[in-house]
Amino acid sequence: MPRKIWTGSINFGLVTIPVGLYAATEDHTIQFHQYERGTADRIRYKRVNERTGEEVGFNDIVKGREFDGGVITVEQSELDEIAPGRSRTIDITTFVDLTEIDPVHFQKTYWLAPNSKEHYRPYNLLRRAMHETSQAGIATFVLRGKQYLTAVRADDTVLALNTLFFADEVRDPGELIGDEGEQAKPSEKELQMATTIIESMSGPWEPEQYEDTYTAKVEELLAEKAHGGEVTAAEEPPKPTDVIDLTEALRRSVDEARKGRKPARAEEDLSELNKAELDDRAKQLGIKGRSKMKRAELEEAVAAATRKPTGTEGRRSRKAS
């Protein structure tokens, strides 16, 4: 069970739903300590007064900033007193179409869950209503001394909360691509070939097909060094394509993409999957009502969604069953 990192409530209209906030993701990055070269001695950092060189205790350190030619320090209690939303609420002020939010604003995802069974009904009411309308609730709330702009949205089984960057935190990309970028337009032939490459490489979004290969390589490196093995260097990155060779590179890419197209996959034997695997497949296919289906019904629904039958074929299969 993940650890609850915040407790409060969601407010929309006159409805208040007590909820807990949970991290939706976890970081698998390998963490290293620091050692003195040639030894097993750990490196430690100390908090030192830059004027006296003496170590300072944690309780004797306060936050501060230079202000009007001097330094103003503040206590954490003073910051807590002025923090907005001290009532610990997520107040939804408006609902928007989720597709209207530019992905650059998305920061981090959390799960929201009701604090007790008696609050499941209003919680599910909000989740279902948001799912039916494809709307996200825009709200602000305070977490760990910082105010966040958020989008509360309906996931398959829970409410998700995405922290968002405020408008003034998003940098204007216009200065990165000036007039020269606008003038460097591709030819129609180049655009057609690039489009062909994209179309030939297109496929469904299947996140489980991707993995962190660099972390795996770091683990291999540590294991090799522990047993006295040699480190194998990775391939060098490809060199930038010369503008003169762009058309030829595109042509070769089109040829390679066409050769690499996968043949149509034969229909899978779903009887070999267990119930959990079937549930996961149904979730990926967006099958509604799957939690109430028996195994046979779930298997039939997954097979039908995989085949993507026409409306006539779908009605015919339902009659046959």
C-alpha cells in the first residue's frame, strides 16, 4: 500500500469529499554515494559558516534572501502562517476540456482516493461525471509549503491529480526559433517522404513495451566491475544529417520503414491468459464494465475489441451469443 502524502478534501459546488493524496509514479534511477578515490571512505557534507568556517547545527539555520541591500531571514512558522489554502482543500473553481491543456503545463501525477468507505459514493459520483463529460477540474492546493495549480481528472478507477505549471513558469519558445527557423521550410517532396516515414512507424501507445535500458546497463556495469570484467562501450550516436544529403536520407528511411513493417498479427489464444492478464488487456483496450464481467464475457469482449468489428458484425456476434 503506497504511503499517503497529503490529507484534505475535494470541493466542487457544495459537495465536499475527504481524500488522501498518493504518488502515482516511482523513480527507479540508481542512486550512488560518493567515496574518496582509491578508498571505501564515504564523503560527507557539512553545513559551514562561510565567514567563520565553523560547522552550524541544523536548528541554527534559517531561510533568508537579500533584500534592499540587506538580508531578511524568515522562520518556517512564518511561512506556514501565510500559506494559501491552510484549510487543506482542493477547491475546483472551473471544469475544462482536458485536451485544451497544453502538455507543457503538466508536472507530476498523483492518485486521489477517498479517506473512508462512507465517502466512496460521492467520490465515484464525481469520477463518473467527469469521465462522462471528459472534463477536468481546475483547482489550487498547498503541498509541502508550496501552492500548486492542478487538474483533477477521471482515470479508469480513481481520480488523478496532475500538478501544473503556472502560465508565468512556462518559458516562451519563440526566442529559440527566430526568423531563420521560419524561413527554412521543407520542400513538398521532403514533407511527403517524412510523412510516409511517420505513418509507417505509427502504432498504438503501449507503455509496457518500453523500459529503462540505461538503468539496466548501469546494473550490468556494476556487476562486471564487481567480478573484474571489462566495460563494453555503447555505440557512438549518429552524426547530424547534412542538409545536402537530407533527401537521400529520407529516401533510405522510407525504404527501411517499408521493409520493417510488421505483418498482421494472428489472432491470440486468449484462453492462455489468466484473469488478471485479461483484465489488464481489457483496460488497455478501453473496455467499459470489465470489472463486472465473468471470465468468458471478458475473453469475448477482448477478442471483439482486438478484431475491431464493424457495427453490423458486432450486432451479429451478439445475436449469436
